[in-house]
Amino acid sequence: MNHIPTYELSVFRPVHREEGDYVPFGSNGSQPVPGFELYSSQGLKRSPMGPLKSAFYRVSLTVNGSLDMQIGLDHYVHQPRTLSFTYPNQIFSKSNASADAWGYYALFTEDFLSEFVPTLRMPEEFPFFDPYGQPLFQPSQEEMDVIIGHILRIDDEMRSSSSGRVRAIRMHLYLLLHEARRSYERQGLSAVPSTDLVTRFRRLVSRHCMDKRHVSDYASLLSVTPNHLGRVVRSQSGRTPSDFIRDMLLIEAKSLLRYTSKSVSEIAYELGFEPATFGRFFRQSAGMTPLEFRGMQD
């Protein structure tokens, strides 16, 4: 069962853009393009976003500054000249954007590029969208210039009234992704299942935490014994498998507190806790009560 809110592209703008955002770029002030949106960092909310799920693809390019990004249980840092990618239904959050953080990002639905690549083949054609791929990497300056060139051409097309503008936008987005793939391959990155037991375990927890709460569940999926899984996780991370399961539950809890109006008791029961037990779990994990956390988001 999924509890983290999942946003469709059509209702996502208030989550990531400032109210009254009229920056003359991309999707601001241009004729809408169904299934596609393009923005610069100007007008982006600087407050933390997520954890949440989005029902669309995301491509982000950081030109200046830095920010933290989390996908499931994996943490990444955007630095200058960083590309990142997420695909539909990943658990995503961002925080700690520096004052000089600047870049571009495009959002598009699963079928927006179906003219060029079937949805089911997206991970094959663009391995950074594969569950086993590397979702963040740094292109060379020359590669970044080509990618920014496609972004600026998309912006031109969005402001155009010429025939074929939507198809031209699709073509430039497709070419942008191909340039990213060339950089990905040049750097020797790939999308193959990790042989690292801890990496595989963490990714399984990110996907199955709500219906699998016991270490033995994951040991079974990984074809190892619970004791072996525990030993390997502790030796490589200094933490227990149960710690990672609790981390993922905390992500679920924070999302429900931030993005829904459900009471703390309702959230507790939804996550499988008694209210008092949930309060202790949250306080021990987050260093504050659920209501204190919710109050910080106002």
C-alpha cells in the first residue's frame, strides 16, 4: 500500500513554484504544452520539498550553487554542472539549496515522448531512468553547453506560435536526453543490477517498506539469511537493517505530516502504529514530536 502523496503534473506547480511566479521563461507566460513543463530556478521555492512522489519524469540541471537531493534512501549532492533524473513514482525530496543555486528543470509525463520512444523502453534507451542506473552525474562543460542549448531552444518554441511547436519541443527534449546519454556512456556509467548486497537491500526497502517491515522479508527477497544480511549491513554501514526500515517509515511519516491534513492519530494508524508508539518513534527518529514537525512547515 502506498501512503506518500503522488502528484500529477497538472497539479504540481504550487508545490515547487512561488505564488505569483511570473518569471518570463519556459512554462511561465507561454501557451501550455500538454504533458510538459520547463522552468528555471528563478521563482522556485527555496524551502525543502518532499518527500513525495510524482507521476512524471524530471530532468534537472544545476549550473551554479548546490542543493541536497534524496531518492528513496539514497542521498546526493547537486554541485555546479550536475544533471539529475527521476522517473514516475520514485520517492523524492530536496533541501539545503544554497543562496546562489541556479539551474533549469523539465517535467514531462510518461507518454510525452511516446512518438520517439515507447514508455516501456525509456529505461533501456536512457539508462539514468533505470532503477539500477545512476540518476545523478556531471557532464563536461561542452556537453552541458549542448544540453543548455536544447533547453533554450525549447523555451523559444514554447513562446512561438509557429506550426509544429509541440513536436519541436518533443524533438529537442529527446535530443537533450540523447546528449545526456552520451555523457553517461562516456563516463562508463551503466544500468546493471548491483552486486552489492547493501545497495540492493536499501533499494528494496525504498520500494517495499509499507508492506514489508521485517528483516526476514528482505533476506528472503535477497536469498540470504537474516543473520547474514544483518552482518553485511552492519559491517558496511555501521547500522542495522532495522535502522534503514525505520528511516523509510520516517520518510513516509514526514510526507503525510507535510502534505496531508490527516491527524497524527490517523497517520499513526495508517503507518501501522498505535498513536503513543508513533509519537515515541517519531520523536526518537526526528528529534521532535509529529506536531512540532508539522508546525515547522507552516
